[in-house]
Amino acid sequence: MRARVHVTLKSGVLDPQGKAIGHALASLGFGGVNEVRQGKVIELDLTEKDPESARAQVKAMCEKLLANTVIENYAIELQG
Amino acid sequence: MRARVHVTLKSGVLDPQGKAIGHALASLGFGGVNEVRQGKVIELDLTEKDPESARAQVKAMCEKLLANTVIENYAIELQG
């Protein structure tokens, strides 16, 4: 079973990487971009077949390692 | 209109960051993880309202700045 985890900065947390991308886009002539935020996506290939326990496993991974829950949100997507 | 771009390494391209996460998970006691790949997700808030031209705009951004198309794939998702 494959899982995809999105880790994004909470709104209100300054995102310098996103700001840098925004500035770079503007200087390349791409107007009309109001805001840019950058996050991470982590794709896991798990041996676990049961969706519920896979989700619980990935949630534990997020809480312990993948996300800094003080400043980041995470979202888990299971695929097949 | 909001757009979300996923930038992931092409398969076959070595992903040391993903490998490091895999090792860290294993040393934390999370077994059953076959493979980990890490990518980026970039969220853009565009003034463009028309989905077709928004997609074309974001595609140009990906080709020029957001992704290194030699080693990375990108996927564009438009939201509302």
C-alpha cells in the first residue's frame, strides 16, 4: 500500500522559501501571483495492506518524525 | 484560482533525502517501509480566473523555474 503525506507550514508561519519563489517568478515576468507557499510531499511504500492500520502507522510517523507539528500541518492520502 | 504543483524526482534518480527518511523511520522502530521518496509541493494563489490559461501559466512556471525537468516530474492540480 502506498501513502502520500503532504507537510505544509501552518498559515501564519513565515515561509521564506515560498517568498523566494514568488520573487523569482515576478522577476521572470510571471505576474498575477498573489502568494506562494512551499511544502514537502513524502511518498511511502508500505508492506501493510490494511488501510486503517496503514493510516495509523503513517500518522505515528508524521507525529514522530515527518512533520514538526508546532509549525506544520500534515495530510495523509492512501493509494491502493 | 489556486494551483498546487507536485515536483517529484523521476524514478531512477537517486533520492538521498528519501533514503535518509527511510533510515530514520527504521531506527525509530517503524518497520514495513519499503521505499520513501521525497518531493516538493508548491501552492500558488493566482489572480487568473480561467482554468485553461491558469494551467498554461503554471506549466510555463514549472518549465522555467519550479521543476528541473531533466531529473524531476511535475504535476499541476487546479483548485476552485
